[in-house]
Amino acid sequence: MSNITIRSIKTLFIILLLLICSYQVYKICYLYLSYCTTTSVTYDQLSDLSLPGITLCFDKQWILRDDYKQQMLKQYNASVNSTDWKRLVNSLSIAGQMNVLLSMDEIFGNSCHVLKPLAFASRSGYYIPCHTITPVIQRMDYQNMCFTFLSQLSDETDDRYVIRDDLIYKDHFNDLFHVSIAGQIPSVNMIIHSRFEHMVNTGKKRMLKFANRPKTVHYTEYHQTVVHSLPAPYETNCYDYTLIGYKSRLDCIENCRVEWMADYVTGWPGNYMTDNLTSDALIVNMYELFHENYTLDAVFGDHCRRECGTCIECCLAYYDVFQSEHNCEDINEFIVVLSPPDLRTLIITHTPKLSFEEFVSLIGSLVSLWFGVSVIMLTNSTVDLFGQYVVDRIFRSNRSMPTPNDDKYDDYWRQLYGKYGGDKCNSVSMRRKWSTIIRDNRLYQNDYRYKY
């Protein structure tokens, strides 16, 4: 077989290997640059239990003071329905409503207690008052008055909300939270949410409704799910809203809508809650306003979509809640209890399907597999090329090799042959032969550089 045939076969084989390798490299690059994610699902393995935020909401008509109710009934001849009560109460300023609604102490007394967190381990007893952990936040909108317990909005430390998760081994003192509600109140709505969340719009929350029944204790149980996502360019496309001063995307949207609606109406927009309970502003019934003008709601929504975007939070916690009732013959109070979850927190984590380190490793392994390329080989080849071409060219530009017309020509070869091949150099052909050998072995650089 001729040399041309062998070389042709070898060239075709190398081209085939190059095509296969290029295709595999393309697939890996496509996978990496598509920024796909892998989803892993695990359960929290911590031995501690983190408390959620708890909000209890009351319809304003159920917490009106008796003297105000009697006054209104006399004025309207006892023909006041639920809608009328809301209209009458909201005809007063926010500060004025506080005078005709029951206070937090009148609704709960000192009955709110929570299982003792780790930060209060030195205290005696199993439970501590709720306000010891953080002050109760009171808010109102057009329809409800709400009280938020166990919020973490003022840089409180986490150990104030963490308890030892050993409740499953106990039969007593295993309620996370319990509170007694004034007996004249017929019902209460309960929301379980993140401690870091501002409870501003209850209309977008899942609420559990408990009716006041004699000799009945109302229990709530929850399961928490936490989702960790990746920002762009990954397909989960999340965003950290704390970078722009918000707790979450919902927090951004709620603040945006409140600002726009507050500029549109005279007063406070009634479908959002305010904690400024000393304000002289009136609460506007936004439900009637939007019912008459759906376009206005869409305008507010479009603006806030542009301002807050459509990305989800990079860390999102949500709760599945369940309610049950237990009959207790010796209980004559309206009691609501939060039970510990029977499952640990479910954690869903999105991670890159191919990390940068894996991407580099796969590319390197493919090239090495098909062509035997390695970092060591590339390093040696680079050094050889650098020494053979770059250094040699730089040196030759400054130190040219002696020519036969040079006075140092015979002296140079005489000394060189004395070291490598003999004492004299009498033949031109031998000079050429030795010159080639010396160049190939880089003896020219090692000798001539220092001699001349």
C-alpha cells in the first residue's frame, strides 16, 4: 500500500473522529447554554421547628361595641343588615373606628401563648405570652380588623421563633400556639403565612373560618413547602426582590397598587390593610369602585406588572393548612389552637443541570478521548513551540549564525567540534552535516549564545 493511500486513510479517519467529537461537544454546549435545571425534593433534617406567622381576622360588624350598636339600631329602627354595618362603620375615620371597635385586649385578653422558643429557654414554664416574642401587629381594611402574631419584620433573631422539634414524643404541652377569643364574637378567620410577610391583602390568602361553638376547640395544622429557584438565565428565572427593597413579589405588587390607588381616591383604598390606626382618613370601598369600572383595575395591574415584573421569588415558602374540631365538655371558651406539623418541611431545590465545572470536565474528557489531548501534553507542546519558534526567532534577530565570510566562523566551528565532534573542521560537507545536527538538538543556541 502506497504512502499516499495510507495518508489518505489516516486523514479520513481523523476527520471522522473530529466530526464525532464536534457533535458531542455541540450537544454538551447546547445543554449548558440552555440553562436547564434539575429539581431535587428533600425533607428538612433539622431537629428544630420554625414557627410561622399567624393572622386572625374579624369582620368589623362582629367586634362593634355594644353601645355603638345600640345607638345605630335606635337611629335606623333596628333595620341594619351586614352591608349597612360596614357602610356605617367606614363612614368614620380610621381613628374614629378604633373608638367603636373592640380593642385587642377586649378580644383576646392575655390568652395568647406560644410554646417557648430556644431564645427563652431560661424562662420557667412551657409557654410564654405571644407579645414577648414580637409585638402583635394590628391592621384594618374596609371589611376586617386583623391581628398578626409572630411576625419577623424588624430584624428579630431567628432563635426567637425556633422550638425543639420533640413534640411527637409528648402527649401534653405540644400545642404551638393557642388563644381564647371573646365569647360574643361568632367567628374568626385564620391565615398561616411566612413570618417575613406583610399581611396587607387578605383577599388573596387562603383563610380558615372557625365558628364559635360551645364546648369545641378548633385546631389548625400546616405543612410547609420551601422552593429554592435560580435567577436568569436559568429557566426558573427567579428574582431577589430584597435587592429593590421588598420582601417578595407580592409585597412589591401590593405597595405599587396602594400607591396608585391612594393617588386616585381620597382616603385609604379599602381592599388593602393599613396599620396607621390614628389616621383621620376614610376607608374607601374599592370593591364598589372596581365593580363599576373594571378597566381601572386593569390599568393599575398593568402598571404594577411593569414595575414589579413577572419573576417569582428565589426563595418561596407556602403553607398547606388543615382544620379540625375537638369536643371538650369542660371548655366554655372560643379557643383556636395551632398544632405542630406531622411532616417536616418539604424543600424543593432547583440546581443547574450542568455546572460550569462539569461542563469543562466533559469537554476536556471528550477531546482527550478522541485525540489524546491532555493538559500536560498541551503544556509541553506550548513550551516546545515557544522555545523552538518564539525564542529562536527573537535570538536570531539579534544573533545571526556565523557565515563563511565571518572572521569568527572557523573559530566557532573549531571550538564546537572540539566539544562535540573533533578538533578540526576541514570539510565543508562535514560542516553542513554537523550544522544540521546541532540545529536539530538546539546546540547552536546553547553554544553560540554564550560564546559570541
